[in-house]
Amino acid sequence: MDLKNKQVTHKVFGKGSIVNLTDTSVEVKFKAGNKRFIFPDAFGTHLSIVDKKAVKYLKALKEKRKKEQEQEEIEQKEIAKMRLKDRKRALQRERILSRLKIHPSSQAVFWCDKEEEERVFNEWTAFTGTTKSGKNIGKVRKFSRLHPNSACLLTARESDKKEEQRRILGLYMVKEDFIGKLNEDGYIPAHQDYRIRLTEKESEKMLFWNYYVNEKYPHRMTWNAGICRYLDNMSIAQILKDLVKLKRSKKDKEFVQDFLSYFCELNKIDINDIPEPNGALKRS
């Protein structure tokens, strides 16, 4: 609505008319001279306007501006929270890195049957299982190399498929305060942010043996006993790097890239110097 030349009244300056208007200010001509006011805030406080349609228009405009300001304040608070969270995470990473001694194989890979797969992704915890022989038979297996820099890789192989067709189902970083040697129940909890479950189609393209090799028997693809084992750090970096390429949406790509950066930082891996996978499948 064009408010120029509309008649207004001011408690001190009396009657006047609008001579100029911007998004943030209004200029009014009075007998005492031209005066500027904040627009539209001045209406209803310092200025009153005679035109009824203009009154209705200004009321609606003020309400709209108020809602916009409230939304902006909410967004600014959210940004401040995110920045605070990022600062806390950065400090936490520094503390973790300052005291971590990185083992080259401080990751874990799990074999999940269908029942275990659903439990893992519902609860976001993987179970190490129990010892099957020796003096510790029946006791929970401890993975003492697992620390906050560790990831758990989740895999599966259907009973009618060959071992070389073992698929990657997903992976997650362990909880930020997890210490493997202190773990008593065998359950390894996931980090609150860094966790990924692959879709069925993605899983079919991510075969475990493209990344893993038993160096003693480089051409053999056998799991042997147990439901989990240690995995080298570089294999996880390679998997995450390939997942960045595999993801289609910008949001998913950015998330996996952030996951990769976090993993490489904690494991002191140069993100720009990750070699191509050279697992047993690549060598066959």
C-alpha cells in the first residue's frame, strides 16, 4: 500500500503528512520541519494515521514484522547452540587426540544374522559375543583396542551366498567415552551422531572383501570362527570414502564426508592420502 501523502498525527508535532518511506523509516512533514521515525514501529506509539485502510494495513504489517523478528531470534539461538556444540565437540576431540595411542587395527567388524541385524539397528549397540573355548569359556569377549577413535562395521552373508558376497550393512563410531578394556557386558554403544545404515541397494554394492584381506592368506575369503574381529583403520577410511561417492543426495554426501573427516582426525589419517581398496576380492 502506498502511504505517501497520508495524513498523520504526532502528540508533540501535531498534524503532518508522509513525504518519504523506506522499509525501515518514514519521513513526515510537520510545521516544525521534517522528522524521521522507525517504520512501521512508530505507528501506534508516536504516530497515528487517519486512513482506516492504512491503519489495517499497518497493523498487519507490524504483526508480520513481529513474527519475522521472533523467527529470526529463534534461528539465531539455534545457530548459537550449534556453534557452542561445535566448540564443545572440537575441545572433546582435542582431549581425545591428546591422550590416544592409535593402534593400526583398532576397529571392529561384526557378522550379523537377520535377528541381530534388527537388534543392532534398533538399539545401536553391537555385541562381541562370548569365548567358546579355553579358560575364559562362556565369558564375554573384550575388545581392549576399542576406544573413542574406533568404528564398528556391520556385515552380513545370506546362507545361500558365498563368503565373498558378504555385504556391509552399516557402521558407526563408538560412543565418545567408550573404553574397550573396561567394558564388562560386551555391548558396544554407538556415537550419538556418527552412525550409518545402508539401504538394500547400497549394501549390495559395498562388499566387505573388497576392503579386507587376511595377510597370511591373501587370496582366501573365509570368516572362520566368532562373530567379530579386529579390522585395520585404513579399511574403515576406504569404506567411508566410497560411501561418499555412493550417496546420491547432497545432504547424505555431506554427512558421510563429515563422518570420514571425524574418523580420519581421530585416527590420524591424512584424508587426502587414502589408498584405493585392495582387499581379497580385488586380488582374485
